Amino acid sequence: MEEKESKENQENKESKEKESNKVTIRQVAEKAGVSVTTVSFILNGITDKCSKETRQKVLHTINILNYHPSGLAQSFAKGKSGNVIVLADKHDTVLQQAESFQFVRMLGKALEKNRLNLVIRTYLEAIRIDAADAIICIGTEEETFRKIAAENFVPLLAVDSRIHDELFFQVLQDFEKVMQAGREKFGEDFHVVLVDMYSESAKREIRAVCGEVTFLSEHGLGRVPKGNIVTVNESLMNLPELADREKLLVPSKTEERIDAIIECYKKAADRTTVTTHVVRI
């Protein structure tokens, strides 16, 4: 009898703990920066009380916090496909294609280990994407990224894009470490040369760290300044046009970076609370 009561007490305790950890509508409102009333309007389909941008922000916050209002949570949870869409915008030149292929190949293997299917899209016929459990955008411009975010309520990750919204997971290379490696090998006598796989906002941040940077988006190797080169792109290391230069590779495509993307996806899918969504590797 005592054992039965003890078990019931334990179950009651666990039930209360679950209740105490449950996300509230007030927490959703605070995270989204709106009032509880606004959240309530959106949950009840009243759309004339707030802007479209506010509605999208609240719905994304609900998704990330895993808030369970009646009926809405099921719409987020149903229809799991096992598909992860990778949207790679910049693949026009031979160098961009080489960088994209190597990165996607590594990412595909990692997704396969996690029983997920990789689906590659080089452009979007429509912003709304069906049958996807997550979308990974590589080098996507912020305006396009936000349009995708406004229409898709699945985990949305940015790689080599800087999105000025801490709501989204973003994985970028740590160019402070790239510069440190360059200085250790060449002192201050080097130039950073990169295949252009980045959004404009990401390029601005890279220039803020590295100073003058040559981004190769066209077949313009003649534009590369003379002298030592530091790059993150393996495709530049054996080019005949740069054979006379001393080069240092600080690779962008590493297992550590792929692992970070997978970890961010898992945290986004599980609505794990983290202190920052921006990861630099």
C-alpha cells in the first residue's frame, strides 16, 4: 500500500514538474515582443489586429518554444517527411560549383546518419515549401531568407548568411581565427581571397574583420592581388593561375562545421532554449 502511494506521489510530482515547465502564452508574447492579447488574436485567426510581419514573428516563436495551444501544435507536428531542403543559391561558376558540391556531399552524409533525406534546390519556384522538416539556406540573401521564413513554419537555418534576427540559427565561419592563422604564417603580409558563397550581409561582416577581401564570383582570377593568399576554399589551392603564390588554407568545409549545422537543426527541431543562435566555427 505504501509502495503504491509512493509511486502515485512520484507520478504526481513528475506531472507537476511537466506543468511547471510548460511554455505559457505570456512567455511567447515576451519572446516575440508583443502583448498577450496580440498572441491570442493570432492564435484565434484574427488577422486584422496586427501586421503580417507580427503574425509571422509570433508563429515562429510558437514553433521555436514548442508552445501547445489547442489545435495549432498538431499542425506543426504532422506531416513529417524526413526531408531536409538545402537551398544553394550561388553555384554559377566552376569554383562555386566545386565548393557547393563538396559541402553538400559532406552534409548529405551527416544527414543520412541521422536518417534524414537531403533534397537540393538551387532556386525556388514558390516560397512555400511542402514536405520538408527543415530548410538550410546557404549564402541566401537576407530578403529572400525572410520571405522563406514568412511562409514556412519548420526549422530554418542560415549558413554563410548573416540574418539580423536572433530567432534563427546561423552557422558562419570564424574569420577572427582565419586572420589569426594568416598572421601566424605571413605576419601582416597576406590577402584574403574567397570564392563568393556568402550573402551581402555576411560579406560586410567578413570585410569588417579581414579588411580588404577578394570575393571570386566570376572567372576573374586576374583580379587577385599579388603576394601571399589566405583562403577558406580548397578549390583555390591547386589552380595554375595561382601557382606562383604562397597560400594558406583555413578550411570552411570541416566535420566540425557540419556537426554544428546538424546540432543546430536538432536544437531547432526540439525547440531547445539556447543563449545564442549564431554559431561561428
